[in-house]
Amino acid sequence: MKRTQIRKSPKRPATMAEVAARAGVSAMTVSRALKSDGAVSEETRRRILATVEELGYVLDLSAGALSSKRTGFVAVLIPSINNSNFSDTARGITEAIESQGLQMLLGYTDYDMDKEEQLVQAMLTRRPDGIIVTDGRHTPKARRMLQSAGIPVVETWDLPADPIDHVVGFSNAEASRALVHRLYHQGYRNIAFIGGASRRDTRGADRRLGYKRAVEELGLPPGRTISFGNPPISMEQGGEAIVHLIEQWPDVDAAVCVSDLSAFGAIMECHRRGWAVPGRIAVAGFGDFEVSRCCWPRITTVAVDCRNIGLEAGRVLLGALDDVREKRTPGPETLIVPFQVIEREST
Amino acid sequence: MKRTQIRKSPKRPATMAEVAARAGVSAMTVSRALKSDGAVSEETRRRILATVEELGYVLDLSAGALSSKRTGFVAVLIPSINNSNFSDTARGITEAIESQGLQMLLGYTDYDMDKEEQLVQAMLTRRPDGIIVTDGRHTPKARRMLQSAGIPVVETWDLPADPIDHVVGFSNAEASRALVHRLYHQGYRNIAFIGGASRRDTRGADRRLGYKRAVEELGLPPGRTISFGNPPISMEQGGEAIVHLIEQWPDVDAAVCVSDLSAFGAIMECHRRGWAVPGRIAVAGFGDFEVSRCCWPRITTVAVDCRNIGLEAGRVLLGALDDVREKRTPGPETLIVPFQVIEREST
DNA sequence: CGAGTTTATGGTATCGATATCAATCACCGC
DNA sequence: GCGGTGATTGATATCGATACCATAAACTCG
């Protein structure tokens, strides 16, 4: 037996059916009126929109997602939200996809592959239309889930040897190598590396790898690396590290840091101790953070256009979604974005 | 006429019904087995989880949300994702809610009320279980939508005169006022304010207001304020501003900046020009960013525990959600978080 | 002017889960 | 051995939109 419930309470939000009834049309017509593409006469649309306004109706996309099989979500995993490089990428992604009515579902992995795996699972639970990750390495299970999710995947900030699907990135190792070569060109011969030993920060590990390759190629004294705890590496840790570095190898004349933040911390510590930068030791960073452009001495670094990585990743994803819709099946796309060594006063 | 579709394609993800059929139980039992609380015998659960694994089944929450009328989303609006104060708050919120299986839906307002209004609308479309905003002022329409959404609302980073629902924040004006008083106590008498004139950054405007009140109370020369463009304010802009400031009022002995970032930029510019900080001019900031603790001179600032604001906002929201579930109806909660003036070498 | 096409709209099935209530079964105490 | 209690499971209706197809009206053109 079905009983009609009569409620006066305006608590329960209005449904599309109610709007339809009130406007004297079918629910389907209301649905069309609320999409931009829907073919509805101008007059009807006006009437419907007025009713929507009157009832304070808000479309329920979670219901729409179920029937249309498109959620309009793009899952995005970044290592940390506090790192402005990654948040710039997230912003770029947002800019690229919001014009298509897509919305970002953001998660932080804390530089941890296991956390990434959990997040991939949690995100897939929301049935995103696509997913963008900030890494080229994953746990086997995460990889499997990404592959079999049946949605476009974009790996960014890396150039994986064996991509899952699409890629928008650059080689952290190559970038770091280029930076060391530049320092060599400037005349430095005892070059050390600070950071990047953590198993967690794979991009940092790649940068260290590039450093190692470079010192080998150039015949410089190898093995001068200092590491510290888990990412995210702080400015303070950069300061501590450079002190250890100079204690351990007093002849070093340049330090490449895994990121500008640690480079900045290192330089400030040098100031406090009266070590001239670059007189006593040159310091370079990675990432071209705002602080590096603004501090004194300004920091030599590797610049990548982080926002652009996001824009391109979003663009590639949109393209892939279009391909699915149009039943085209082009192969995965790999886009290599440029990096640039910027020489400043710290070296 | 209905035709049975036989597909070999594993493209289409498995459904709960398929898992159920394969495990020889009903869909309802699968659903229970996948929730932690569900009452299912150990033996059945094991069998179901094995089948889930075998088929690579991933729960579809977007379908679950429709029937349970709970999406598990918490919408969070922050002014900018690149500002580590706000991203720390977002991180705190995530920490607080993820234990309850809730997920954050993040949006950036770009310090723009109109954008906030659009975002509120877009977010409500996803039917979040609650919403957290980083402001106490909103467009009339945004306010109306928040009020009538029928979900708990938490306003943070502010103490609105007329709260919508719950509040977790502090008075930016009071904090700024306290900072000026501290400078006065240190002996500064010609104190200026940099930033915060934008109609967009209401927190910045409040800080400027607190400054004005303080100089009035203390009988100091008023009106020494410099503003610059729209937020987010950059380090570079802080540098430009302090130059204008000193040109315009050569007798200023201290500058309060709307944020640590502009304070840092100002200090660096002073370095470049050979103006001693604090000898020629003292500089204070707001927000206790990492750079202020690490640079030299370290920057006097107002510290707020940003992550804690997020944790508390999350906690308040969870409480409110519990209240709804248990049909309790306590009044809105207002939690005032402390701030602290930290005196360092820049003043 | 009639066949063919386009435009606007509605009816119905369906997306994939969960709420709710009912049914079954084992076990317990007296 | 019987009613009662709690644990486990299932059947069915439903959440609120959109896809898909059908239909009616208006319009096009040789």
C-alpha cells in the first residue's frame, strides 16, 4: 500500500519532477533546459528557468551521473597540496577542464606509493571520467587498477619507461644533469647533491640520479650526497644539510639541492654562519619557486612551467574523452614539456 | 522485446549484482560485506571479498549516494590553493574527515565573491553532506543558497557578525591590532600598512581595519597605507610597495604587511637597496609562513594554527552531521581559535 | 501540395546501489 | 518443547536524473 506523504517542510530540496509539474512540462524537458545543448524552445526554457528560480531548485548531478554514466569528475593525485609546484599544476588542470563542466577530485599522496594506491581505489569508487597522477611509478596493484579502470589516465611530472596511458612530463634526471653541467661550465668542480635519497620521492630520486650521471660523465669526485628525512623536505632541513655537507667534504664548492625550498634554507643558514654564497659555496635548487626569484642572492634553478603541465594534462585528457565519445581509438599520447636551467646569483 | 547481450569485453566494470550472483548471495549481502559495520557472517564475507578480488570489482559510490542520500562529500572553498595557509587548512580538514569516510571536494574562489557564488552553486549540485567556506562574507545569493541547502555550513578564517551556521575562526582585525600594539610597545611610532585595500580579500581588509583602529587608539599618525593590485599578493609586490612607502613617507619606521609573503618581498627589496631591517625600517607580516621562520632577519608575524582550523572545522562539521543523524538539534557552534604575535628579528 | 525533414516534447526504462521490512534459522532458558 | 531473542540473509521499492525512442507539429522544396 502506498501512502502519499504530504509534507510542508521545505527542508527536502525540490526535484526535477516537481519543477516539471509546476512548469507544466515533462522532466525530460526540464533536463534539456538546464543543459546548454538541449533543444528547447526559447519560451519554454524561460518558463522553466523561472520555475527553477522560484523553487530554488538545484540540479542533482549525482543522480544525473548514474543515468548518463558520466560523473564529470577528474581525479587528480598530487604528492602534496602545500607544494606550490604541484598546486600550480592542479590549478592548470582545473582551468583546462572546467570549461567542459568537469570538476577536479583532488587527493594528496604525501609522497607515499601505498597512500597513492589507497587513493586510486578511493577515487575509482567515485567513477571519475579520467584520472591524472603526478608520478610515473606506482605499486603493482595501483598500476593494475589504473589500467583496468577503463578510463583515460595521464601520468605527469615524469617520463615513465613504461607508461600506463598518456604522459605529460619531463625527465627529472635529465633536468638535474643539465643543471650540473651548467655548474661545471661555470667552473665548479666539487659539486654535491642534497636530498632525494628517500624511496618515497621518486622525482627527487631521479634528480639525484641525474646528478650522479653528470658527475660521472664529467669526471668529478663522486658520492658527495647528503640526504635527510622523508619528504616534504623543509627549508630548515636544507640548512641542516648544508652544514653536514661542508663538515664532511670541506672542499665542496657547489651544492645542488633537490628543491628550491631546501636550497633557500641552505643559503639562509650560510648567511647566518657567514659563508658567502656563492663565494664559499654555490647553491642551486629545483622548481623555480617564487622565493627563489625574490630572495638574495636569487637562486639558480631548473624551471618547469607547472601550470602548463596541468593545462596540457587537462587538454590531453579532454582529447582522450572526446575520442572515447566519438569511438576513435588513437594511441596514447606522450607530451614532453621543456625545462630550463636559470642561472642566477647563487652560483 | 529484450535481448540478452552477451559481451566478452571486460571493459564494462563489474556490478554488485554480478558479484552477488557469482558468490551465490544477494546484492544486499554484498553491500553489507563491503561496509565495515554490515552484519554478515565471517564466512560469507570472506567468500564475497574473494569474489570481489577475482572480478576486480570496485564499489560505485555514485550509485550508493543516490539511494542512501549521503554522498560522503564535504565541499571546501578556499581563496587559493597556492597559499600554504589555506592549503594547510585544507589538509587539516582532510585529516579530520577522512576517518569517517568523507571526501573533500575542493574549490578555489580566487579571492572573488562572485566566483565563490558560482562555486557554491556548482558544489551544491554534487549534494555534499556539508560545506566549509573560508570567509565570513558572501554575495546575498551565495548566502541564500548556503542557508537553504539543508546541510551544515562552517565558516572559517573569520568571525562573521552574522554567521550562517557554525564558525571556526578568529578576528583578523583583532590580530592585526595586537601586532601594531606590539610594535608600538617596541618603540615604533610611524607605523604604516601595506596591502589589504582590495575589495576582494576581505581578510586583508580586516587586517587593515585593525591597523587603523590601533593607530587611532595609540594616537599615531594615520593614513599611512599602501595598497597594490588584486590578491593573491606576490612577494614582488611587497618589494615595490615598500619603495613607494618610503618615498611617500620618509619618516616611517615600521611597516605591517598584509601577509608574510609581501613582508618577505619587502625585506628583500630593502636588502637590495641597503636599507637596514629593522634599522632603517622594521617589517612585520601575517601568517607565520615557513619562509618567515627561515629567512634572515626572521620575520615578526601573527601566527595562527592553520591546520588546526581545518581539524576543528572538520570536527565541528562531523558533530553537526551526527546531530542530524541522531535528530538532535543543538544550536550552531562558534569556535574562536587563538592567534599569537611572534616577535622576531625583523622588528 | 505531398513527401521528406526538422524541431520540440513526452513516455518509459534504466543506471547501480541502499533502506526497509520480512523471513529464516540457530540457540536459549525455563 | 515452546515462545522469545538475536543473527543472517533476501525481496522489493526507491533514490533523481538521463538515454532512447516515439510522436506531433511546423517547415522545406520541387
